[in-house]
Amino acid sequence: MRRPRAQTDPAAAAPGAGPGGSGNPVAGDALAGVAWPAGAAPTDRAGERMTDRERGTVTVLTGPCGAGKSTVARLLAARLAPSVRLHGDDFFAFIAQGAVPPYLPEAQRQNETVVAVQAAAAAGYAEGGYHVVFDGVVGPWFLDPFRRAAADAGVPLHYVVLRPPRDTVLARATGRGPGALTDPGPVLRMFEEFADLGDHEHHVLDSAALTPEQTARAVADGLASGAYRLP
């Protein structure tokens, strides 16, 4: 798979663990309590200073096919209030005619357009005070649209990469039902793209050892501690 490119990844249940570890559920307010420099707290459209309680957040939950993003995203969104869960594949499905499989080289322009729309939607909800959990395939090479949208909305952006071992990902992805990406070739290429994330390695959560519920708890703990927040 060539970078940069985004891909779809239909839901797959997966366990996981991460830097947040296990712990108690996190209320939405805990994610909003972010320290802003003096005089730099975001304002709403009327120019009024927003409080931590009013400000939403964006969490990009990503990883290769078969990592369990969709299942964990649903569980994570259920732990936050108010919350919105955005499923990245839906934005590709909105294309009525002319859609290109996003893992193909010729899908580059399409993917750039879709990612920009995804980022704008996530930031728009967060600007309204919602804690947004976006699940989809977003490598670091496609983070800039999310960074810009979150900055424009004045909301924090968190980045979490679920990355079980290669054999686990392959078994889960190829064993899914109709409509899912099950071809071992694209699945393994996608895994390799997430194999070494360089400066973003500390955003990786090895989701092989825990249940989906434990994974969601670990992510929530990491979000509350700021472990996954992007500068």
C-alpha cells in the first residue's frame, strides 16, 4: 500500500491493552479538562470563552484491518457523555457513483477528499461540545486534516492506534463476513503500514490480550491522562 492513503475497515471485534491500562470508566468531563495556555482557551462562535465542561474532544481510533476499531469505538463512545461515534467507512459509502477501493493507488484523490470531510465532521461535533470517537484507517500521513480541523474548532485531538500482532490481524480480517475486506494481500499491506509509526509509536496500543470492554477502558484511561493527545 502506498502512502498517503486512507482505507475502509468494516467492524471487527478485538481485545486490547494499552498505556492507559485498566481502570474505572471515564466521564466526558475528564477528557475536557485540558490545560490551555493563559488567554488561549477556545471560544464559541459568539466569541464567548468556553469552559472545559463545554468543550468537546476528537479521538481518532485507528489501526489495521482486524484490529477491532469499530467494536472498541462503540464501547468507548458509550463511556463518554455527550458523545458521537463516527464510523469512517460510512463516509466512503456515501459516494453513490465512481467510488474506488481506497487501497488502490488511483484512489488517492478520493481518499484525500473523504478524509477532509471526516475531519470536518468530527471537529464540527466537537465544537458543539460532543466527545467524538472516530474509527477508521488514519495513518500519521493523514493526520494533518484532523489537526487543522481540531485547531480551527479549538478542541483537543487524541490519536490511538490499535495494533494486535500480525497473525491475529490476519486471522480476524480474513474470517469476517460479506462486505468486509478479507483479501490477505491488502490486509497485510495495511498492517505493514502501521508496523512502525516512528514518532507516533507511543500512541500504539497492543490490543491482543484484553477483551473489547477492557480495551475501551484502557483507551478511556489513556485519554483521561493525556497519553494519546496530539500537540
